[in-house]
Amino acid sequence: MNLLLIEPEEMVAGEVALTGRRAEHLRKVLKVEPGDTVRVGMVAGMMGTGRVLAVESGAVRLAVELSHEAVTDLHIELILALPRPIMLQRILKQATVLGVRRFHLIRSRRVEKSFFHSPVLESEKIRGLLLEGMEQAMDTHLPEVRIHNRFKPFIEDVVPTLEGQGLIADPGGSGTLSGMPVSGEPGQRLLLAVGPEGGWSDYELDCFAEQGFYGFTMGNRILHVDTAVVALLAQLHLLYEIKRP
């Protein structure tokens, strides 16, 4: 836990009283004592510090001062063909660590219908995974997660409303990472589409192409979805930094 996250309703008169997992971490891992300070961020808010006022059995009380915004220049939305639940858990956390601002979990031809009934898609489970990613990355932005269980309405009705340059990973694509339209301009918005283990269908690829998505390949090796997502996000951030003015 690199950043202690608090909810807006938890702070009263500049103080928070923590119990449960966060208090346990402060007491047993960080071994805080009165007077110590820790990094604090408010979910969907500002960042700052918390000064330990009291350490009790099962509880820690902090005086919180929030002073600055979390900063990110590259805005990425991940369009993800819904993977197996165990893989989805890894992706939600790691993609949040790597700065994804919104997730679109979609149905594609090679996605099992049963995946949409997984307990992993329950809102509290999703939120817990996102918070873990935020704590790791020291970010206060809580990503939005949207679930779309029909491909055609998503590609025809939702995608045209999204802002940003579309990119779609495809092992058979003609483009390359180096040719991706990443400008390095502050606040650039990208839509990254990653398919299922079996890949996109020709129809799905054509639909994304009609929406202006740039198709590219990562090379000859076929990666698992969770590995591909992490690799792609890391490379996009690197490319963005290289091209920054």
C-alpha cells in the first residue's frame, strides 16, 4: 500500500478514524506511532498527508491535509473482450496501476456467455480491485467500469460517443507499435481495444476499422490477454513519453 486511500464521507473536521485492513496495515506493516506521517489520498479527490494522532487496538486516527491533485497526462480507455474471471481480476488491478481511466468490458464472438455471470463483475468486487491498483500506483482517480454484453450496440452506439484515437491489437494487423498515432500532447486520449484469447473475428475487426481504429501487431508471439494488456499499456506510456514536446 503506497497510498492510503480514504473515502470523502470518512473525513470529519479534517480527521479520519480507520479500522479494518487499512488500520491493520498502518499498525503491523508500517508500525506507525503518534506523530508519524503517511501519504494519503481521497478517492476521486486530492492527495496529501495524514499525521497519526492515535494508535489503538484495531484502530488508527489521523489528521489529514490534502494539498495537491494526482497528475496524469495520458488518458487511456481500455476496450476489453471479457476474459476469464481469474484473468479479469489481474487485468483490472494491473491496468489501474498503469493508468487506465475507464474500462469497457464487451462481448465478442469468442467470449463465453457464462463470463458475464461471474461474481467478479459484482460492483463491490470490482471496486476493491480498482482500489488496490490505485493504492499501488499512488493515484486517486477511480476508474469507471462499463459492461456491454452485446457487441453490435457497443460498436455502433457507444464507440462513436467516445473521445480519442482508437487502437486495436491484432496479431494479423499490418501496423506496428512504432507507427501508432500517439502524439505526446498533454491530455491525449486513446482507446485501446484488446480481444479475447481466440482473437477478434473478421467482422469485429472490420467494425473497429470503420470506426477509425488503427490496427497493429505486437509481433509473432501470441500473448495471454493479461500479459498483452500490461505490455501494451507500458509501451503506450513509453511511446507517449518519447514523443512529448
